[in-house]
Amino acid sequence: MTALTGSPVTDAGSPPVGRRPAPRGNRWFARVGWRHLVAVLAVLFSLFPIAFVLSAALNPLGTLSSTELVPTEGVSFGNVSELFARTEFARWFVNSLLIAGLASLASIALSALAAYAFSRMRFRGRRVGLLSLLLIQMFPQFLAIVAIFLIFTTVTDLWPAIGFNTPWGLFLLYMGGALGVNTWLMKGFFDTLPRELDESATMDGATHAQIFFRIMLPLVAPILAVTGLLAFIGTINEFLMANVFLTDTDSKTLAVGMYGLLQGDERNNNFGIFAVATLLTAIPTVLVFQFLQRYIVSGLTAGAVKG
Amino acid sequence: MSTSPSGPGPAPQAPGREPVGSRPEKRRAARDHATTTMTGLAAKVVLLGLVAGIAIWAAFPLVEAEKWVGLALLAATTAGLFYLYLTRRHVPAKYLVPGTLFLVAFQVFPVLYTASTAFTNFGDGHRGSKQDAIVAIQTASVKQVPGSAEYALTVATKGDPATGPLVFLVTDPATGTVSVGDADGLRRLGPDEVTVAPGGKVTAADGFTVLNFGQASARSQEITELVVPTAGGALRSSGLSRAYEGTAVRAYDAGCDCIRDSETGRTWAADESTGSFVAADGERLAQGWKVGVGLRNFTRVLTDENISGPFLGTLIWNFAFAIGSTGGTFILGTLVALALHSPRMRGTNLYRVLLILPYAMPSFAMLLIWRDMFNTDFGLINNLFGLSVNWFGQEWSARAAVLLVQLWLGYPYMFLVATGALQAIPRELTEASSVDGASPWQSFRSVTMPLLLIALSPLLISSFAYNFNNFNAIYLTTEGGPFPADNPTNGATDLLITYTYRLAFGGQGAEFGFAAAISLFIFTIVAVVSAVSFRRTRKQEEVYA
């Protein structure tokens, strides 16, 4: 109720009469203009490396040393055909999509199941379970790569179908990290759904499985979309494990295969085709992003707010 | 992480809040029998059938290899799964077990295994048991002596001629029998499995690809290094078509628990505390074995001056990098989000799409692109500004460069998240403060910012934890460099994790044990920092609720 005693004239909607003529442009700048300035600067910052990639992709010479921010020596699509002719890019692309698609779907499923249990049920070891999920995440998993290597050497001997150089082995390995942060994010979202929903469903005779699949899952779609997207991006970009795991040219993922393009003597010459590969790799992510866009902001926020 | 007595753990749970617990379950059990849906039943049958199928498929190779422990484990897991999903009890476990199985097999187990190696000297030269080391020493010392048996040699492989693991196909000149040998030993092949040319050279063998002369000479180094242990010594190649069975010059003597060289008479005594054979003058044989070394790997970080000095610097830079990456992206992301968060603002959707483009680009590729943009001779940055700075060649420019790259990669995410959080802050709050006479800056500082921080602090903490171990950000750009002239293992932009990676897999001999010790350090640091900050955010009660 103290609002009225303040100095109401200076700030609010109706401007003071005396100071009108001079700072009209300034006022526009103070209210809206600076916002555009910041946004434009940020967009420039965001876009200039991408413009560079685009220019490199269209550069007819295809070398790093001849690439400028704006293509000056003409435009050609020679790098595209060269990429497909000289490398197994199409194969890598399919491998990556397969692994990332499967791994993100499966990891959503696994963590949604776990998050439901953590959010809606009370059982012994619940608190310990949640904390250990958090703790395990903090161990740099790839340092366990020696152990993983030893494990999968045995696995390759016994079951070659899920051993080294197979997408299934890598998929299994990625599933090891499916719980963890995702579960926390989803549990936070589950917690925001009112308990009355499932209580009334229980009264109506629904089983726990029916509550989960019919009631909860549709309601948590935004967070499923977000964790799915994060898992997809994470898997597409995963380099280290895949690099140890996949050594056959045919079985490589995009990250491993493309890393090889910029190694050694060919680094300068391959820059053009590498740029094409980068742009093509972005396509699936952009598509998934567009597809899930309406969920993204609300999902990220809810996850953020609830931890 | 002690259990606080007032915490909302499982014990003090009010009965009314129990949603789908076990007690109502039992009461409903009878009625549930009737209402179990057809789809549910079908799904159960299909999934359990799949489990059974996979188990049977996995069992055959285990039986064949006589891995009984593995088979027992497999059977127990399968039986456990069947029990769990056929009983009506243990409802939470039904939801937790699928993810937990993978977690235990591919994360917990490898991590525990790695942690346990921190207390050993596991690494190059210390991989196997003492017996393995003795065999390795003996086979390495094999020499051709007068009277050594000679064999006709054919080099073959089971895989690709250029990369597959090599084997020797040797023909005994006396009997004409053919044997196949690799580092594990010699095995006789039946006469119907091989085709032998006159002179004893094998031209074809079932299951093997014989290398032609060109292929073999391309891999002559590997062929020279391949030693096939035999009963009397070992087989080695002499050229590409002859092999000899030499005798070991060095042998283990159980009496003195030492290795004795029969030519020179020198002895190397076994030292159980370091896992190696040491001569009286301190000379150490390269092949040792794995032993427990207690806390020596940990104390080495603190006491070895070559390690502790750079280690502290790396630790400080690691913190600076994680805080700088998180803070920088947060500040820029929030600033842009604030700029776009206004009803007067037009074109926000277009801005948003353009701003988050970096987020959609594959980060591993963009890191490599950034690395080349910082190239001294023809990188974009130097070209644009007409500079000729060797960005990755100097400590501070390299550090600034990786932070800039991190900013570019990370801020779109923070922008997205901050946008969402800003939209969740009720407009009434800022309106009320401006009615009260607060300037926009004041209302931002005392209303918007605190609310934003509360909403985003869990994310900031996890971003910190992620960046603390951001391997790709360094490995794909500077690779840890620039390195000081006197220390090629620890560069100016090295994070603990890239430093550890170099220790474990670097060129100068793998030190897995020491690397594991450092990863335990990293783990402790990140866990403590995260735990403390989670506590301070006061969001914990809500998180556990």
C-alpha cells in the first residue's frame, strides 16, 4: 500500500511534459533500441563461424588456406560430390542416425520409468538411489575406458554381434549412462504433476502401469522431448568412446569419421569437404529441434526450475 | 550427504501421501486379477519372451567357452527378471531395474574397476601377473643358438591382410606337420586343413588368409616382433620365409626368486613392492607385473615435484575454465534473453531461431572448425583482423581462445533456458516494483535476478560439473598445449581430464594406475563442489520432495 507515496511521475507510462522534445530517439533506444543492438550483435557472433563453414563448403578449392568469410573465388558444389566420392560419409551418417536415434529413444524410456518410480513411490533406498545417480555422473566415465575396453574385448570374443565395431555394442555402452541427469530432470517434472491425478485414477481401479502409460506419459511429453533432444545431440557428438570402439571405416560414426578427415597431412585439403560434412550433420539435429520446438522452451524451463 | 532427521526420507512418510505403494496393492490384488488388460498381458509376454530369447542366444557362447561364472550370472539375472515381472510385489523395482541393469554393467562396474586400479601400478610393463612377466622376459630373450631347429614360415592372418592379427604357419622339416602359432602359443593343424607346397611352405590354410610377399614385407616390423612361445623356448622369424626355434637366454630361478641371464650371469631379483625385477645396481627389466601399491599413486601427486608443481597450476586453470565457461555463457545468455524479453520487441522469433543455430551445429565439428579459425597462417581470425598471432602458441592467448570457443558453443543453451525462466517469472512482480518507483536496473537487480538465479542454479551447477571435465573442448582444439619446454606432459590449457588422458593413453607409456588415482581426485573435487553448492541453493528440500 505504499505504492502511492512514491514518485509516480518520472517512470510510469505518461511521460513528463517538460522534457519531451530532445530525447525522442534516446528514449526509443533506452526502451527498445538497445535490445535490438544486443540481439543483432549476438546474432553476428552466433553466425560468423557458421558463415565461415558455409563459405568453406562452397569454396571451389576446398582448402582452409583459400577460405574467406565470404566466398570470393566463386561458388561450387564440388565439395559435396567429393565428400561422397572420397569418404564413406553416407555410411557414417546412417550409423550415427541409427545409434543416436535408438540410444535417445531407449534412454528416454529407461529414465522415464525410473523417474516415475522415484517421483511417485516411496521405497527403501530411494534417497540413496537418487544421490548415487548424481554421484556416479560425476565420475569421468571415459576414464573407465580401460575397464570398458577389457570388458568388450571379452564380449567381442563371446558375442561378436555386440562387440567392437558394431553399433549394438556402442548402443549398450551408451545405455549405461541413460539414467543419471535425465532421471533427475524428469523426476523434477513428474513432481510438478498433481498427485490427485494418479490418486483418483487409483481409486477408479487403474493399475500402476496404466497410470504411468495412460496418464503420466502424455503429461510429461515436453520433458521427454527435451531429454530426447539432449540425448540425441549428446550421442551425435560423442567422440571419445566411439573412437575407441569403432575402428573399421564402415562402422564409424560421424564424429569419428570426420575427425579422421582433419588428421595429418590432408588437414588443409580436406577442409572443404569437412565443412560440407559439418553442415549435413547439423541437418538431423535441426530437424529434431524443429519437430520438438513447441515443447523445448517449456520443457527446459521446468527441468531447470526443478533441478 | 548424511541423512538429516527432519529430511523427507522414506521413513517419516505420512500414510496419506503414499501413492501407489505396496499396501493398497495387496488389498486390490484380487480385483486386479480380473482387470489386467489384454494389452498389458500381451506386452508382458512379448517382452519376457524377448528376454528369454536373448538369454538363450547369449548362453551358447558362454557354454562353449566354459565361462561358468558368466553363465550363472546370466541365468540369475534372467530368473530375477522373470520373478520381478511375474510377481505383483516390488512395484518400484519394476520401474527401476531396466535402467539400473545397464547402469551397473556399463558404468558402475567399469568405474569401480578403474577406481580399484588406483591402488596398483597397472600400466605399460605392469599389466599381468608375475607369471606373465616371466614368460614375456623369457620369450623376449630368445636367441638363435647353434643347433636351433629351422622351419619353413608362412605369415597369415585371420582378418584383413593389412591390419588383421598375424599368425605364423610353420612346417616342421622333419615330420612335415604344420602348426599355427601366435603370441599365445603353438597349435597343430590337421593335414587336410592346409595345402603345403614342395619345400614346406604353406600356400593355403582353412580360416586363414596367407599374406603375399608385398603384404608381408609391409608388416615386416610386426613379423620381427612376433614371438611364439614353445615348450623349449620360442619361435621367431628370420626373414619372411624362415623361422627358428631359439632358446631363452634368460630364465626364472625359483630358488633365488630372480631372473638369471645364462650368458652374462647377471641376476635381477624380484621386488614384490614395485612389481618388477631389479638388478643389484638398480637396473630394472621392462616387463614387470601388477601389484598393489597402496596410496603411493596418491602421495606421488603431492610429493613428486615434477608432478605437484604443474598439477596445482592445472587445477587452478581447471577451476578458472569451468567457472569462466559457465559464468560467461550464463552472463551472455541472460543478457540476450533479457534483451529479447519485452513486449515491445519485434522479430523475437527470428532472433531466437538465428541465435540458437550454434546449438544445433555438431559441437565436435565446430570445435575443429574453431581450431582452424585460430590458425596462425591462414585462420579466419587473423585474416579478418589482419593479425598474425599464434593463438595456440602462447599461454594466455590459448586460454582466451578456448574460453571464447566455449562461450560461442554454450551461450545459446543458457539463452534458451534463461528465456524460459524469465517467462516463468510473473510480470506482476516487476510491475509492482516499478510502481513502487524502482528503476529498471533496481528491479532487475533485486527482483528478476534473484528469481532467475534460484531457477537456474541447479543448471549452473551441472554446467560447472560438465565443463570441469569438458574433454572435447580442449582435446579437439589446443590438445592441452602450448607445452612448456621442460614438461611435455602438462600444457597451459590442459584440464585435469586431458592431462589424465595423456597419462593413461599418451605416447610415453600408459600409467593406468596413476591416471585412475587422478580421476579419483577429479571425482572428489567435482562431487564436493556440487554437493556444497546444491546445499547452498536451498533447493534441496524441493528436490527431495
